[in-house]
Amino acid sequence: MSNKVKIAIDAMSGDNSPRKIIDGIDISLKSNTNNFFYLYGQREILEQHILKKTSLNNHYEIIDTKDVIQDDESPLTATKKGKDSSMWKAIESLKEKKSDISLSAGNTGALLIMSRLLLNTIDGISKPALAALWPNSKDMSIVLDLGANIECNEKNLTDFASMGSALYKSLFNIDVPKIALLNIGSEEHKGNDILKKTFSILKEKNQKNYNFGGYIEPNHIMDGNVDVIITDGFTGNIALKTAEGTANFILKNLRKSLNKFSILTSYMSLKKFKEKLDPRKYNGAIFLGLESPVVKSHGSTDAVGFANSIDVCSKIVNGNLINKIKSNLINVD
């Protein structure tokens, strides 16, 4: 088992868990048998679902935990009571070097706080960030921060550039990703002082690890000309939710507008369009900047989406993300 990717899963959190967790593992094993799963949760319930999935044999171990962090609990409340929870124990396994990466579909705030409490920050990183895959017209980009840090300075944003480019290299095997700063305009004189300072730093330093493309406006995020897009958590979270809402609006109104005949005649084009906007393909936000990686699956995703987040975990570990971040770090001084 030493050469397998060891994934610690909070198996009780998120909608329709643990059924979707077990089903997602089953789906993932059909294309990748090189993962081993430590399942943290209530043993009796987990065993009921696993007995129906013979494909999981020799690919898992159950660690019995009694508590579950609820989605509506405040992060502070969850953390105070959560030391016997499936979420806490899954993250703690990283600290104990039992697993390589942790995955949860549970309460985002609780997950981030527990991760910060249990895991050390990488030397040189002052604020970890939440990153995620973002669909574009060519393939995928990475955007960070998406909500972990509301206020950021130029040091934080350059750290995000280091971490985001390292993540892109790990996931897509690209040596020199193109990065850009999210801004209200593409001209160099636009933006606030922090953006302008960050622009100068990224333009001058560490060019061997990335290709700095300057500023990018929100309406060009999905053009596919930039691999990594950097912003503060406030702006990034608004951009993400705006994009999600727009995609849902388009799909919903497209269904209303099309009659049966037009659906039949345009079936293949519509199928490709729907697949492009399918949020399950991009499931799995990554908490970057800690000594061990933590991945957050969307709580409402299904088994297919959870299987995709498992795939992200596997690529992160095999891509040697943490060492790439350390070698990517930019000296701001």
C-alpha cells in the first residue's frame, strides 16, 4: 500500500452522505485503483453501504467516529465540539502522517478552521487560500482565493500566485502556467494600490515558474487565455457565485425556450453545452498553503461529483503539490 495515494475522507458530511461518498468511491475505482481510502464515520452505517460495493474490497479502512458536523453549525461551535467528529479526525490523520490528503463535503467554515488549527502553514505563507477549477472555452483555469481571506495585501496575493501556479502544474502537468490578476480593467494604471504593487512584484520576480499576463477583467475569465487567476477572497467569492448563478440561469431558461423538435434537432450540441457547464466536473475546492492538502467537495454534489473530487485528490498527491508550492514561493522583500 506504500505506493498508493492515501485519502482520508470525512464520510458523514454533506447531502445524502454516506451513500454518495461510497458510490463516488465506487465510481472512482473504475478508472483508478491506486487510491486507498480511510473512511471516518459511524462504522455501522458505513458498513451497511459498503457491503453492497464489492469493488471497494482491499481499498478502504473504516475509522469509527461518533460525531458529525452539521452544515448549519457555526464554525466556532463545530470546532469546539468537533474533536470526535468525522471531519476533525480525517484532517488529524494528515497531522499524524497516516494519510496524504483529506476530503470532505461538509461545512466549509468548520473545515477551514479545523484545518488551520490542526495543520501547520507552509513556511513563507501567511494566509492559506481556497482555490477551485473554473471552466473556460478551452479547458479549465484555477481561481483563488474564493473566500478564505476577505482582505489581502500584496504579499498574500503573490503567495496565491505561487500556490495557484503550483496547483496548475500538479493537476495539468504544465511547466510554466500563465497567471493574471483579476481587476476592473486590463490597463496597468487601473486598480487599487495593492493590485498595482502585486502587479509590479509578479512582473519582476520568479518568471521561470510562471508567465505573468498582467490584469484580466471578469468578462474574460472564461476566454481560456489564462491558466491561473488571482484575487482576494471577497472578490473571488462574488465572481464564483455570479458565474454559478449565470450558468444556472442559462440552463434553466434554455430548457424553457426549447420545444421537443428543437431539442431533437440540436441534441448533440445541447448535450455538449450541458456537459461544459456541469458543475460536477469542477467539483473539489482546494485549501492551499498548509503542510498537507485539504479538499472541499460541494455539499450538494452527487456521487459523480464526489468521484471527480477524488480524482482531484489523486492528481494533487501524484503531482507533488506541496513541494511545488515551496519551490514556487516568491520573495517579496
